[in-house]
Amino acid sequence: MSGWASYVETLLADGTCQDAAIVGYRDTPAVWAAAPGKTFANITPAEVAALVSPEREVLLVQGLTLGGQRCSVIRDSLLVEGEHSMDLRTKSPAGAPTFNITATITNKS
């Protein structure tokens, strides 16, 4: 999936986006492309499985991690037909800055 690396570079180019990853979620979940040295490069198969699990209540109550970064779910339409997106906010220990995250899924690679 090397073509995705240039897409990630484009997302990061103007500095508006601080981290990005393209992650396969079917069959064997894996990071296909990510910003080197950033949090999303460390997304695990278990984190992907939790993100796309049909059991949504746990995510809404407990949140989830992406690349080891704890996140709260703000809006979950990831498995809603025609929407397929989720808004998250990082959790921060000791008052450090928090950031918005958007996750989306598609059936196409």
C-alpha cells in the first residue's frame, strides 16, 4: 500500500493536520501508511478491532486508544450507512493539550 504514504504526506503538508494514518481494518488490521514517528504509526490490530467492533457501548462509555493515545468518543457514526465517521478527542494527563481526531471507514482500498 505504498501509494498511501504520499497521501499521508499531502495531509500533513500545510501543518493543519498533525498526524495521519491509513489503516486496513478487514482480514488482518494493519497500518498501511502513517506519519513517521507520530502516534498513529503505532496503531495496533487490537485498537483497530475495537474501533470497528459492532459493540459500540464500550467505546462510548470507556473511550478507546489509538497508537496508545487515550481518546474519548465525541460522535459515533462509524457504522452508520452513508456516514461512516467518528469524532474523537484525545485525553491528556496533567493538562497537556488535547486534539481532535476523525476516523472514517470505506470498503475500498
